[in-house]
Amino acid sequence: MAEVDRTFASPPRRPLVAAVVLVVLALVAFLGIADVQPPSPRPATIAAGEFSAARAFEHVQRIGQEVHVTGSPAADRVREYIVATLTGYGLRPEVQDTVGVNAGKFGSGSMAHVRNVVAVLPGTASTGQVALMAHYDSVQVSYGANDDGAGSSTLLEVARALTQGGAAKPRNDVVFVFTDAEEACLCGAEAFVSRHPLGQKPSVVLNFEARGSSGPAVMFQTSAGNADLIDVYARTPRPVGTSLAVEVYRLLSNDTDFTPVLAQTRFTGLNTAYIDGSSVYHSPMDRPSTMDRASLQHHGDEALALTREFGRADLPPLMKPAAGDAVYFPFAGLLVRYPAALTWPLAILALLAVAALVFLARRRGLTSVPRTLSGLGLALVPLVGAAVAAQLLWALLVAIRPGYGELLDPARPTWLRFGVVALSAAIVLCWYSFSRRKVGPVPLATGALTLLALLGILFAAAIPGGSYLVALPALFGALAGIGALYARPALAKVGILTAGAAVSTLILAPTVALFFPALGLATGAAAAMLAMLLGLAGLPVLEPLFRAPTAPRHRRLGAAPALGALVLAVVCTTTGMVVGSWDAGHPEPTHLMYALDKDTGTAEWVSLERSPGEWTSRYVHGHQRLNRQFPVLPEGELSVGPAQAADLAAPKATVLSDETAGDRRTLHLHIASQRDVRFLSFYGPVGDHRVVSATVEGREAVTYITAQDRFGVVFNGPSAAGLDVTLVLTGAGAFPLRLVDGSDGLTALPGFTPRPATVGVFGSHSSELLAVATTQTL
Ligand SMILES: [Zn+2]
């Protein structure tokens, strides 16, 4: 009596078939991921009209030579270099010297003295303006070679290619905007869009950033109604972007110059960054030597291609939002795109296709509705399991090497990423070998596809740009399943199922590869779940890995694939930990700052490390809230320890005039630091002494910080001469003004011992901050 086949395809020589199928799919995954890798950097000898990473890297070396925070002499030198380089290309750059304001950044009213460099390449028959934007300042402890030396150097090399490249000049105006004070408060971009004449014109804005040192240039953010822009973007040589990224970006805390741009409806645009190698982000390791020049080439290829495309286009329609968004994603070297209006129809179609598969498979007695529903419920187990396992693995790695706890991703994460994928594979294989015996292979597969289709509906409602990621694998999985039901012989069935799985692989594998750097191993659950979605979409092709339920020793051998994957996970993770040990080139990140209260004559060492590591523990051993005393420090409990009070002068306010009219008191102040500082800040209480309006260096400041329930201004890059401030207050009587200034670098402080070579500085906006505070009653 012949045994009834309970699978979609039960080919002869199952292990061999399984091996061939897995090799084919691994190859497909490899090709899909290879398509979203940056191109090889091109030498300086290529044609003048092309973008050369080698040429652009010379700018990177100059820009990333020293820390160049806003307002510093080093920033002046970078700006002078940019001006000189543009002038050398026959452009006439000008410096916009003004004050920028950002109401929202860091829960304070942030301002900065900014000096943007702006240069125009006038169009030959202009229909509008394309603005290329990148910031030239670095964060306070970083050399900023990548962030954003990469963007600045890209703009310079594009300017060269357009002016010296020999080809016809663009029809439309091209504006190069090198912004200042992005790191401090996005204030350069704000000043450009609010105060520069060219910032008042409708434009297509292209912003270039780096949140790491390597990886592809990912176009991750667009203006609303992006369909027309995506059509242009798809014509670039190697588009790497997905509409899902726009959704993911909203979950991240990063901000760029694109934020103030998008706040204005006269702009449309695209925002691109390379984001892998994020361990160097904002840290002293962000140097030219850490930059992957392939990423620079990718930035440049895209920037130049987009500038040429927008440069020749009829711009007015592109400077307005299109009727809708596009759904887009990389697929086999192409950028697949379709209108977002198709999201719901595709999600519903996928669900119908899965329903049809269940109906047809049920007629053959391969599944039933209840058993498919069991499969659906069971499919949640590996999906949740992969997420939990990835986070537990990370917790284990952090326990072994505590410095990882400060990072999104370790410096050398590749082996660990493979470890997470292998762990996900072990989970799905283990789960499958158990469940197939209980509910059968087909109900598991149809249940998993039902889960994907339902997620497609859920995503269509919640994150439409990401619905394709589950709806399309569900659709193609269902179509392949239907094909397999009707095909003969068994090998043809396997071929059809493999083709379906290959489509899912081409959709999901590049996204897994992009998710690992985007959210890091610290949020490894995200990539692990995506990898698991791929596993669930491909269950029918996993089946030949296992023996038929009637075969001898099928139970014992059923554990073999999962064990194999588990061994692989252990090997990859162990290798990752061994190659990832701290050394001088990849030091352990530590965070320390120093806060001196001149009123009490006391000082504290302060760290943002939640559980301070070995080096930081020398300075901090308790916890304390310091935000009231030092409003520039974050709220909540901070790690602190007593420090010796250094002989440093506090900032000082001088009353120039003090007039009261009715219930309004107007204080005209001169506020200055008495040392060389990066920022100068001042705060006042609310209540009786509410600040009605505040003008700082001629610009209106934000008068109330909701998050902190007080008035405050952080002014970045103040001149040594100090600030001209006018406060209008309600209420009479003494007004306590809290003054805090901040400089960078702890080495001169009493009691500070320099770090050994394998201990480094964590990339943040407050690392190595030295703050001095006092209260003056006015
Ligand atoms: Zn940046």
C-alpha cells in the first residue's frame, strides 16, 4: 500500500534535493545582498565628468584632519578650505553668517552662531533650483571624517565634476549648501531655510549624511508625496532605498539637516546616508582612516546622477509633492516601485491567494481550515522566538563584554550578524521538525503564509511602506504552492516552490542585510524577525531536509538540521567575540563628563553609562539627578562621583539696562563666558518670573521648554565677546538666572588620568563635556 504524500513535494533523494535547493537559495540571497552593496571606489584617473572616491577622499582627509566643532578655529579652517576649493572651480561661494534657532532639539531652545557656505552654479535655462546639502561641522569629540566629511566631500567632488567635467552645464540652478551647527542644533540648515534668499525659493533638496563608516548609501527619507522623486531616484546607477526605511527612520532618534528642510512645504527632496560601521559615529574614531571609500563612491555616484537628472528635468512639478507616495524596494539589482495606492489591493490579493491555496490543498486532503489555523498560531512561535533569542544573545554578549552595552553595534559585527541569522535558522528548523509531526508540513506552510498575509494587511494599515515585505512573499509563496499542487513530477514541484522562495529571498534578504546596520545588534530582534519571515515563507523547501514521517529514524534525524544551525550559530558568535575584542583601533567606549557648580564650590564626575565599566568606575560610583543644577545634562538619574573643584571661571551676566513698564520688566544683558567654550546657556524659572520674550544676538529665542518647565537657551559657538540678550519678564523682584557654559576635554582637570589605548570615548553630544555653572540674581 502506497503511503499518502502529505507534503507539497516529496522528491526522491530528499537530502540531495534539499542541499541543492538550499545552495540555490543561498546564492540568490548572496546576489540579492550583493546588489545593495556599495560600488568599488574609483581612482583619480577616471574621466573628469565622473565622480571619483579617490579625488573626494582628498577632501575627506582635509576636513577630517581635526575635530571641527561649530565655532572652533578648526571649523573656520574647514570652511576656508571649502570656500577655496569652490572658488578654484570657478564658483563664487559666499558665507552666510547669522544665527540659527532650533526649538525642538534636546528639549531646549537651541541656537547657534552659524556660517554656512553657499555657492550657486547658475542653470543654462533654469526652471528651478536643486540644492545639495551636507554639514561641515563635527560633533565635539569627533573628527567628523564620515559625519559629515563624506557629505561635504561629495558636494565638493560633484561641484568639480559639474564645473570641470567638460559636459554641458545643468539647465537648472544647482546650489551647494555646506551647513554649520548641524550637530549642535540643525541651526545651519534652519538659518538657510529661514534667512537665506536662496532658501526662500522652492527647491528639490538632496541631503547627504553618514551615521557610521561603511555600507551602502541608503536613501532613507523623502518628502511627502514622493512618487515623482522616486522615479528620478530609480534612474541612479545603484539605488538602495526602501519605502520601509522611511517608516523605520521615524522610530530612530536621529535627526538631520533634512528635518528643518521638510518643515517647509516649499521643498521636496531626498535624504541619503550610509549607516554601517556605526560604532565610530560621533566618536573620536570617526577619522578618514575608518572610512570605507566604497561608501563615499556610492554617495557620490548617487549625488552626481541625481544632480544631473534634476538638473535637466522640468523642475516645477518635482518641487511640489506628487499625488502620492511610492512603494519601492531593491530587487535583483532593480528598484521596484509602484504607487502606494496599490498597497491595499496587493495585501488583499495576497490574502486571497493564500485562501485559494488553503482551499485547493484542503480538497486534496493536505490540510484543513482548523489545521491551517493551528499552523498560523504555531508560526508565531519561531517569529517571537527569533526576536527573543536575538535580544537574549545580545544581553549575553553585553554581559561578556560590558562596553557593548553603550553601542548600537560592535565595531566588527559581521560574524555576530551571521550568528543571529544562524540562531534564527536553528529556531525555525527545531520548531519545524517538531511541528511537522504534529500538524503536518502543509498546514504549517499554509498557516505561515496566512500569518504573512495577515501581517501584510496589518502593515498596510500601520506602516504602508513596509507592507510589501510580507504581502509579496505571501502572494508568491501561495502562487508557488498552488503551482506545486498541480505540477508533476515531484522535482518540478520542488522547482516551483524554490522559485517562489527565491522571490521571497530577493525581497527579504537585502532588507535583512540593511536592517542589521540600521537598528544594530542591540536591536537584533528586528533583523532576526525579518530573517524569520523569510524562513516562514520558505517552509515547503525546508521539508526535504527532513525524512518522511514513515521513514526509519525520522525522529532522531529530524533534530540534525537544527543542531547543525545551532553549531553554526555558536561558531559564528564565538568567532565574532574573538575578533571583536577591544584594541587601540577599536577601543572600548566610555563616557565621562565634569560639572562644576561655582556657587557651592563643588564638582562632580558624571557619566551616561548606566552601569559604568571598569575605567569609568574610577570616577563615578553613585547616582544623582543633576538636571536642575545643570540643565544641559540629561534628566533622570546619572552616574556620578565627587571630583576636585577646578579653578575655572563661571560665565557672567552684566545688566546693561533694566526697565519696568506696567507689569513688564525688560532686562538688557550682556552674557559672556570667561573661558574658551563651545556653548553658553542660561535658564530661568517659570511662574512669577515668566519670560515673555527673549532675544539673543538679534533672534527671537524659544521662551519656554515644555519638557523642563522652565525658560532656557543653549547658544552654540558664541564669540569670545559674549551674547547680547534681551529678556522681557513678568513680575517684579529678583530674577535668578542660571548660567552654564561648556567646553570639551577633561585632560587638564585635577584628578583626571588619560585613558589607556584600548579605552576610548563614546560617541555622544556630551562626551568629555566640562560644564561650569553659577546663579546670578538680577
Ligand atoms: Zn551628521
